[in-house]
Amino acid sequence: MVCDGVATVNLTDNYAAGASKDDINKIFAENHLPTDKVTHTFNPVVVNTGPKLVVIDTGLGPDQFTQTKGKVGQFHNNLAAASIDRAAVDTVIISHFHGDHINGLLAAENKPAFPNAEIMVPATEWKFWMDDGEMSKGTGNPILEGNFKNIRRVFDALGRKVTQYESGKEVAPGITSVASPGHTPGHNSFIVASGAEKVLVQVDITAGAAFLFVRHPEWNIASDVDKPLARETRRKLYDMAIAEKMPIQAFHAAFPGLVRVEKEKDGSGYRWIPSIWNASL
């Protein structure tokens, strides 16, 4: 995992469907966190499969780095700090088309950030967001309107040169896509395998202040496009991870984002157990 940064913003009244501001603040207080504020962490993933150097999602991009004075959009700089040359990346796999996952496809002046990489995108996601009819249906919804506009900005700058992939397929050596729709129509998670070891890269089956939606999977962040489907997907993938004793790499968990998931004792929700982070190899 290579961190893209952390941002704290004011808690809005409509932050989570199914929960009031008071409901959310109660969870924050129980977890010794400030109330009326929401902290978002962004964690793209880099996988060296041996044959391929693979990036999964790309963060918020250098424009956001400038606008936030370095709070987010750190991914490119942190790749360099980790001695990873963007020009050496063979494959970039995009999970879905929200800005915190695609904006880092572009470097300064809208140049390709990964000039030698194959850019792989979910076929269902591409079909939905590149459809002019779907875009017109989103008129009047600020979240959808902003998404459609940004998606076209990013992929038009790349000449729309992408490879579409299907769910349930190996998209790079040892990396298999897993359909996990709801947050967006074509959202994908990934299972990364090495020998008998596997990790679920969950991406945004819980997003934003993600632990809220782990504890309360019946809630939805406002940006979930199909809220009932997002809730169903969340439970399905977490139950799978529990059954298979599979660790989870969560895009919006606190750095380094590697957790285990368990069911709460009352059975209504789940909880994350963070893995111990060892800063030395």
C-alpha cells in the first residue's frame, strides 16, 4: 500500500443514508474521535507479481495535492519515495470511476502518469459512465453530475485508451477481479494470491469514514449509487472473508489499511481488527 494522504472535513447532515448526524457522532464518540468531523484516508495498492508491476487505483492526483497543500494526492510522490518509477509500471487496474481512484491516472498538465502501462477498467463501469443517456439521467444530482464530468475529463486526456475487463477473471498474474457492485454499477474488488496466501483488496465496499459502514452495514455513504445493492455486497464479501479467514486491504482504512473482519457479537454488523504494522522489513 502506498498512501495518497488523509483529509478531515466537516460532517454533513446527509453524510450517510440511514443515519442521522447524531447517530454518526455517537459512533465517533465511542471510538474517541472528534465529533462533527470526518477523516478520510486514501490507500492505493502496488503489487509486484514478479512478471508485472501493478498499481490498483491511483488516488486523487496532483491537482488535489496542490489544492489541499499536500494533504491528499500524495500517491505519485510516495511512489517516488518508495523508489517506484511510474514509467516502470506495467499495468494499472482501476476498481471504479470515482475521482479518488482515477484522478491519479494523470500527472501535471494532464499528461499520462503511467506512460507505459496498460490501463484496465471494469467493462460494466465503462459502459455505464460513458453512456450519454446515463449521464443525462444524472442531471440534477450533484454527485452524479460531478462524477460524469470528471470521468470524461480523465479518460479523454488519455485518449480513452483502456482495456476493459470482466469480473471474475484474472486481470494480472495472481490478481482476480471480484464483482462488488452497488457503490458504483461496475465496482470491482480483487483477490491477490501468492501460493496459498490470499488477501481481499476490498476497495470501496465500505467508503469514506469506512469503519462507520463496517459497524453499521445497513447505512450507506451518500455516493453509493445503488444503496440496497451496496449493502448486500458489503455483507456478502465480508462473510466470504470471514469464512475463508482472509485478510482485507481496505482503501479507506487508516494506514496501512490491512485488517481482519469479524462479526459483532450481536450479529448486526462487523468490526475491523487492524493488523500490526511493522515499519521495518
